[in-house]
Amino acid sequence: MKVLNLFDTKQQVDYKTEILSGLTVAMALVPEAVAFALIAGLSPLTGLYAAFVMGLVTSIFGGRPGMISGATGAIAVVLVALAVSHGPEYIFATVILAGILQMAAGFLKLGKFMRLVPQPVIFGFVNGLAIIIFKSQLVQFKDASGNWLSGATLYILLGLVLLTMLIIWGLPKITKIIPSSLAAILVVFAIVFFAGIDTQTVGDLASIKGGFPPFNIPSIAYTWETLALIFPYAAIVAGVGLIESLLTLNIIDEITETRGSGNRESVAQGLANITSGFFSGMGGCAMIGQSLINISNGARARLSGIVAAIMLLVFIMFGANLIEQVPMAALTGLMIMVSIGTFEWASLRTFKRMPQSDIIVMVLVTLITAVLHNLALAVLVGVIIAALVFAWDNAKRIRARKMLDEDGAKHYQIYGPLFFGSIAAFNEKFDPQNDPEVVIIDFEESRVVDMSAIEALNKVTERYRKLGKTVRLRHLSPDCQKLLKNADKIIDVNIEKDPSYKVMVDV
């Protein structure tokens, strides 16, 4: 039976689906939270506490129902150097500061800048994350010495992984009473438990037994030197966390055909990181793998994330002995299916249809994400390259149609934006020596964009002024008029304007 969502009266929620999906996500969170904590050089409980706090706070206050947050590899990689050199207390302080920066970004409504991320960058980001998720599962096929498994051990693991994947793929075609991912975990767990199969379990990674996250004010020296030490790490954590969270939000938006709030999510991520830092957690951000598990199970409301966080805490406090017996093969199969579902296979079909520059951006972002595991750098490089390509393409579009009117004045009708990239081509359009006494530059199909454009106008009119000729502007948009008026205080714009500075009518 469906009833109104307690947290969003505009949406209905299927309680059974939300609870079962939350339970599935909670089990999938355990090994990753432990692994990411170990990557950062911290105790497993530090990652588990972060997953609980991040998941609970963002599920309640976040801008995207159904999205899951927790301890992530992207944050762990940033913090590892600080953890090794200064210990966990400095990690907690760094996470708190990062949360403050994220909340500030949300209150300043900086989430809107995600609109500047082009589609090829999103494709590359998603594909890179899919490769990361897949690669991270390969460690399960190696022994403690780092050598690949062989013989019966390998065959058992492969068989259980393939069985998990088969159930996740095939069960929805038969019934959707229970999430296929949860069913797969339970089936594989039952087979291993009752058949006494010797295979790696969650408990082989580390013990997850603990209590309620302890409140802790970071025990550090509160000095300017400490701030100078942790601020660069905090800024990177804040940036990486927001980029990964907001891109994940956009992906979930596309899948569910709904719209989340980037600014609200930024504030929630910041609040979650602050809370995590005060409750002995390593911090984190949105997790695309767990979010896709949740969404693919049919969860669409906040309840699934809340259930996942609470069940994770229940596992830590009361169910550690049981959860530690869950076969890693089941979770490995689940995450491989997530990686397959995450990859934008449609992007491969666009190679012959997309502009070559977009393909280069997509491939480059994929490689940086997958190889360097640096999500912020990947997105930044992709956006910069896409922006430069856009600027170059628009720089070539500047055109000027020339004509003489009945009064002998020469008109230059400009087409395309006038900005720093197009000023060289713009300057070549004019012929001051041979032009008549009056020249009219018409911007009905163009815009004056930046100071470089203003300076270009200044130089053009200066060339005409030295020859005793007059230049006039027409059809300037209000924003261009304002830009030129403000520039009068900075540079001398040698343009003879209409006295009222209004757009002049056609001759």
C-alpha cells in the first residue's frame, strides 16, 4: 500500500520498497566504508561512522531524495597524506572545515555553476566512475600477497559472483516483490552458510563491531599554523565532495526524470561533514554506486536513505557477527552490476555523431577519473577544454555585412559575439582609410561581451578619429550599454553615442 511520504507531501512512497532497498544499500555500504577508511589510514569504524552520519543527514536534509551519501574513495585519497602525518584528530578537524565551506557554497547558491558542466564531461565522469567501481572489485580475486587466485578458490568465487549477477539481472523479469540485489545477497549468503563453502567474507576485511559514534571535539592545536595546514585539504575535500555529489544528483535526476536542488544538497553535504567530524567520522559525499543500487531497486524517497543509515548503525552495534559472515562474492557481484549499469553505453554510439572536440573531452575525463582517481581534476580539465573549444568556435563566427545608405554612411552589420577570442577577426573587418566620413556599427545580431571587446571598439574608433571620421553604434542591448557605460570610467571608449544612449532606429 502506498501512503504519503512523511518527508515530502508531494511524493508518494512505497514503504516496502523503500525499507528493503535501504537494507540492501546498508549491506553494500559496509565493505566500501571499511575499505575507504583503510585507504585513508584510519580505523574501519571511522569509515562506518562517516557512512552512518553522512547517509542519515543527507537523506533527511538533502536536495535529492533517493541519493545515498557515505564515506568515499575520492575523499579518502585526499585525506591519506594528512592522516599519515598528523593522525585522525586532524582528519576530523579538516572534515568539519570542509563542511563549513560546503555549507557556504550552498548558501551562496554556487550549485548553479554545475550548469556549466557540459554533457561530454558528465559522460566521461560517469564512465570513469564505472571503471573505478569495476577495478575496485578486482582486489577480491587476489590473495593477501596480491597474487591472482587460482584453482578451486577462484572457481568458487567466480561461480558465486556470476550467480549474484544472474539473480540481479534475471529476477526483475520474473517478480519485483523483493529487490533483486537483496535477493541475490540472501541467496548467496544461504548457499555459503548452509553448504559450508570456504570463501572470503566481510569479516575478513576487518571487524565492524562498535558502539554509537562517540561525540568528539577534535584534539588539535587551534592556531593559525593548524589552519594553514588543514585548509588546503579542507578546500579540496569540499570541492571534490560537491563535484561528485552534484554530478551524482544530476545523474539521478536524469534517471528519475525529476529535479533535485543542488544548493540544498550542498548545504546538506556540509552539515553532514560537520556532524561527521564531531562524531569521529572521516567525512564523505554522495556515492554513485549505492545511489544507483537504491534507484534501481525502485526507491524514490528519503526513507530508503534513512533506513540504510539506521540499519548500518544497527549492524555496527548489534549485528556485526552476522554481517561479517556475508560473502564478499555477493557484494562483488552486486558492485560489478552497478558498474555495468553506471557506464553510459549510449556514449559509445555517439563517437561518429558527436564533434571531435566533445569526444576528446569525454575520453580525457574518463581517463583522468579512472586512472588518477582525481574527480575534481577530471571535471575541471574537461570544463576548461570545453570552454576553450567553445570560445574558439565562437571566435570564428564573427562576421560583418557592409553596405552604404542613401546619405553616404557606411554600415557594418556585425554577426556573432564580440569578445576576447573574436577581436582579431573583428579588427580586420574595417577599412578606415577608404571608408566615408560617417561609419555605423550595427550590433543587432551581436553582443559586446567583455573588456577585450570594449578595448577593440576603442582602438577601431581611435583609428577613425585620427582621420577625422565619426563612428556610431546601433542596436546595443541593455547589458551591452551598461557594460560600455561602466567602461567609460576605466578606458576611453572613443564612440559617438546617441545623446540619450538608447538604441537607435534603423536608417
